Amino acid sequence: MRILLYNPDNGVTRNFMPHLWMFLLKAVTPAGHEVLLVDGNAQPMDEAQIAQFVREQNIELVGIGAMTRMIAKAYRIADAVRATGVPVVMGGPHVTELSDEALGRDGGSRHADAVALGEADETWPQIVNDAVRGELKDIYAPIDDAGKERKPSLKQYPVIPWDSIDLDQFNLVPKSATALLQKVGEGWGTFRIVPVESGRGCPYGCEFCTVTGFFGDSIRFRTNESVVNELLLLKARARKEKGQIAVFFIDDNFAINVKRTKSLLRDIIAAKAQVHWVAQISANLLRDEELVDLIAASGGKWIFIGMESIDPTNLKDVNKGFNKPGEYAAVLERLARRNVYAITSFIFGMDNDTAGVAERTLAHVRTWPPGLPIFGLLTPLPATPLYKRLETSGRLTRPKHWQEFIPFAMAHTPLKMTIEEAHAEVKYGWEQAYNPEALAQAVDSLSDQPLGYRINIFLARLCFRGIYFPMMGRLAWPKMIFQNRRTIFKLAKTAILSRRMRPRSSNLQTSSKDIAAREISGEVNA
Ligand code: B12
Ligand code: SF4
């Protein structure tokens, strides 16, 4: 059977890396089937195009996975596929919580022939076998013989064949630049960010989060060996292609068990399996100096921290009182001392927020080591405790907000500000954190570091905002470059001067090479 696994785009933000579920399900598909992957973020398709693709490729089963924000698109695509006569199976967090919606049991129309609830690692092979026989059931749930929910163990994790899988659609380097960039350093002909999981589950139960409900509060880990082997496979592929690969450890809280994380990082170092990596870790777990040493030594470059708010009352309200705003600066400095920087995520529109919250937050951000701040709005995702609380208190203004996804728009009324004020705060946060002055300040704050780090933070800031606000239109990039011309000129001048200052005698040349190498290693490694 030819199977298509499809992940819809949400039409607004650009994902910078593929979704793991597609690779995972492909890896556990029973032998004898061919599985094609299409990520709408890399290969946008509308309803007519997907129907044509399904017909032309003789697809016999389509699997669609989606988060809440892209579910409306997912349903439209599913309808178009089903109209061609091909069955659709849907999975992922949204349909797990609202399977009746996908199956048309809530009064709406039916979009899926079958729904996979929860983690589908063990149910997917059964779904495929049933589809072959034309006997798809409506619902597949991971349960044991006693009918109790069963969370897959990650001890027997499938090998994802990263060495042979077609990753062309996920290359972040434009094709036109590939040949030239293959010759730069160890090669930049390709650059991909690849999702790798080392464990699942988070017991913290923050009120707005789907994770504790979906993956459960029992945490499961892969073996160190299987993670290390996966990294080695990725590293080998990058080397073969004269390209680069960075890993996003998508665990919800990569250091939830600090002892185990340290042991994994030690094994990565011992096996020389270091690649540059990003991971999500909550601030409270980054108090540990030894952990941060190991993060840096094992290739960790960016840590995503869900700071959410600088107001302890807000944090308590959403059951995230373990975040201590008073220690944010110390945590970030501890990371920065090892040249590890942070993606700091904030939520506005919380119950104790008032107008001016963005500026108050930015006043803190400006005093911290440079990083990549993110600003979002408190969003009641289905089946979260937050959704239930707001529903009970009659505060939901768009109870089915996912049916018409509007980016950066609230679906409930905040308590101490209006919806419009909350929207304005998010807009202000992004504008101020990524304007040319803020970028210049971020670069200047690293003036005691090798030039590479400064270039790196500048490029990271320029590109990162584009994930959330894609740079559309022919003039978007030239305009951005013009606006930041002073910083670009300053960085270029420093680069030229440091080249000119290289001594000429052969003895000294060796040492200047060392210096240059150190400069570049700042550039390449940061
Ligand atoms: C990595 C990640 C991201 C990445 C991007 C996604 C990517 N390219 O991988 C980044 C950091 C960019 C991101 C951003 C956001 N994310 Co996010 N993200 C995750 C995270 C941490 C891991 C996803 C993952 O790979 N999980 C591991 C895989 C194995 O699990 P899975 O995807 O659920 O798949 C399993 C099952 O669901 C099922 N399944 C899934 N799809 C399908 C399809 C079929 C056909 C079948 C049969 C089964 C099936 O089988 C899989 C194997 O068991 C999850 C949390 C989590 N632990 O899942 C949040 C999560 C998915 N994100 C979430 C949210 C809210 C967001 C943001 C909206 C946050 C924000 N406000 O900006 C943005 C939106 C991004 C966008 N552009 O659309 C929510 C979604 C909740 C919901 N109901 O939709 C989650 C669950 C976290 C949470 N806080 O609740 N995210
Ligand atoms: S710590 Fe992160 S993953 Fe865990 S419940 Fe809170 S928001 Fe969700």
C-alpha cells in the first residue's frame, strides 16, 4: 500500500524543522508498504493540489497529524482526500481531545475515517493492517488487555533511518547557494534542524499546557545508547553531504530527571556524538552548575525556557509557581558564561497582567544576556485545565477558536485588561525586541566575545522573528538589511580589521591561525 503522511501548515508561522511524528510512524510502519511524507510548511498544498497528489501518486491511505492551530486546515485537506475515495486517519493532540469533532459525532461533518488517540507508536501498525483489509475502526486507543490506557515504553525505540531518508524539503539553505556553501569551512551546502526525542512526559501540569494530560505525568526515557546512535547517524549524514545538522531535543523538559540528563550528556561526549543542539528546559532545573557545564560540552547552544511571566502572581495562577522570576537573570548568566543562550518565551493576557506588561517585561529582558524572546497570548487549548476554568467562569469569547484560526488573537477576556490591549502588548513586545536598536544592543553586549558570537546573535535574531512573522514580499529582506545597516557595517568592519591585523611571519602565522580558528569556532559553534 502507498501511504501518505501529511502535516498541514497553519498558513502563518513557518516551522523551521519537520515534525517528528511523521518519521516515527514511517519507521514503525509494517514492512511492505511505501510511506511518503509531505510537510505543508515545506511543501504548501491546497485542497485541489493534495487531491491531485493523492490521485497521481496512487495513494491508498492518508494519515494527517495536527496541532489545534492547524486543525481547520487539516479538516479541509482531509475532506479533499476523502472526496477522492481514499481513507483518512487523523492523530495528534487536537483530535485526541476532540475525537467526536473529527468523526462528525458532534453535529458537524465527518472529516476522518479513523482517529488515533494519544501516542500511536503501537496502534499505527494495527491501523495500517486494518486499512489493508478495508476494515478501519473509528477509534484506535492505546490500551492494555484490561482496557487501561497504555503509554508506550521508549526502551525499544525504532531506528529512524536519518542516513537515507529524503530530507530535501527540510533544507534551510536555498538551492542556489548550495554549491558555494558546500566549500565553506566543513560545508554548509545543507542546513537542517532535526527533531530528536530522548523522553516523553512532564509531571508539572501547568494550567495552559496539553502535555501532562496527553503524555501523562509518568516520564519515559529512551536508552542513552539509542539517542547517541541517532546523533552519530545524523552527524555522519551531515559530513557526507558537506552540510550541517542541528538537533532540537523536543522533550518537553529535557532535564526533568537531572541525573539521567547528565548521564545522557556524558555518554554523548564520550561517544563524540556532539552536534549543536537546542532543548526545552525549565528555569528551575538550570540551577545546577554541573548540568550547565555538560550542556555546553555536549553541544548545547540554545535553551528554550518557558518563562511565561515576570509576575509571580500570574505564574501561581497558571500552576507554574515553580518558575521564580527573581532567578531568571542568574540562570541566563550561568548559561551565557558557557556561551549557551536562551529562547525566552513569555505569555501575555494572563489574569494579573495590566496594560504596559510588555514594556515591563522588556525592561528585564534588556538587562539579561542576549537571547531570542518570544511573545504569545494565553490560549485555552481544548481539554486543558485552563480551558475548563475559563469555560466554567463564562470567559471564553471564542469557545471553538480553532475552527477559525486567527494568529495572535485571544479567545477569552483577560481580567485586568481588554482583549485589544492584550493584542497590542504582544505586538509591542515583538516590535521592540527585534527592532534595529535592540539588535544592535544584543550585538554590543557581546563585545568581549569572539566576532563569531556577535555575528551569530545578529543572524539568529534576524532569522528567528521570521519563524513567527514570515518575511513576505520581495522587499522584506532588503528593507530589514537596510534598517540594520549600522550593525552590519560595524560587524563587517571588525571582520576586515581582524584579518588585516594578522601577523605575517611564519611562526606568528601559526599563532594567528589559532586566533582565527578561535574566532571562527565562535562563529561556527555558537
Ligand atoms: C517540537 C514542538 C514544537 C516546535 C515545532 C513543531 C515541530 N516542527 O516539531 C516549535 C518549538 C516550533 C513549536 C511551536 C509551537 N507549539 Co509546539 N510542541 C512541540 C513539542 C514539544 C514536541 C512535538 C513532538 O514532536 N512530540 C513528539 C511526538 C512523537 O509526539 P506527537 O507529535 O504528539 O505525535 C504522537 C501522537 O500525537 C500521534 N500522532 C501525531 N500525529 C499523528 C498523525 C497520525 C495519522 C497518527 C495515526 C498519529 C499521530 O502519534 C505520535 C507518536 O506517538 C510538543 C509537545 C509534545 N511533547 O508533543 C509541543 C506542542 C505540540 N506544541 C504546542 C503549541 C501550542 C505550540 C505553539 C502554538 C506555541 C506558541 N504559542 O507559539 C507553537 C506553534 C507552532 C506552529 N508553527 O504551528 C502544543 C499543541 C497543543 C495543541 N492542542 O495543539 C503542544 C502539545 C505543547 C503544549 N504546550 O501543549 N512546537
Ligand atoms: S513545564 Fe512545560 S511541558 Fe511541563 S507542564 Fe509546564 S508548560 Fe507543559
